[in-house]
Amino acid sequence: MSRRDDAGDTFRTVEERYAAHHDAHARPRGRTALKVPVMSDAAERMVGMAAGFGVGALLLVLAAVAAVAARSWALVDRSGAVAGYSVTAFFLTLAGLGALVATWNHVFRVIPGDAPHH
């Protein structure tokens, strides 16, 4: 049990001891593995467009696969699987179209516009 009355005093002594230990045993800083490449604005826009449109296209392909799966389950009268795959295809279609529209909006409307004044 501490004989000190002030709880803040305990924090200060721990903080001071940590700072002293850290200063005395500081680890040398090495090179970091994280590098942010320097790109032109046009290259950055192209990478963003490729990523956004690529994700949108991938989601639409997955929606098509789910729709084909729903159709194949419908041929063998499995209504539960048809409902599940149909709902999945619907939401994947929404997500894919949303990704395409959001990418187009960001690349062609948001980036070229002026930043809002704060």
C-alpha cells in the first residue's frame, strides 16, 4: 500500500521513470518498410480509377455467378437456394453498380472540383 496521499504523484513518478528509461534505452530507428510512392495527379487518378472500376466489375461478375447459381437451383426445384442466391445477386448488383457510380463521381466530379472552404 502506498504511503502517498496524492494519486497524481504516483502517476508523475511512473511517467518520469518511464521517460528516463526510454531516453536511456532508445531503440535506433531503422528504415521503414512503408513507403508512399510519389505519383503525378494523373497517375494517381488512373490508379484510383482502375481500383474502383475493377472492384465494381468484380462485384458485377460475382452477381452474375450468383444469378446463374440461382437459375441452376431453380431447375431442380430448390426454392430456398433460389431465394438466397437471388437476394445475393441483387445485393451484389447494387454494390457493383454503386462502386462504379461512386468511382466515376469521385474521379470526374469530386477531385477536379475546388475543395470546400473551412
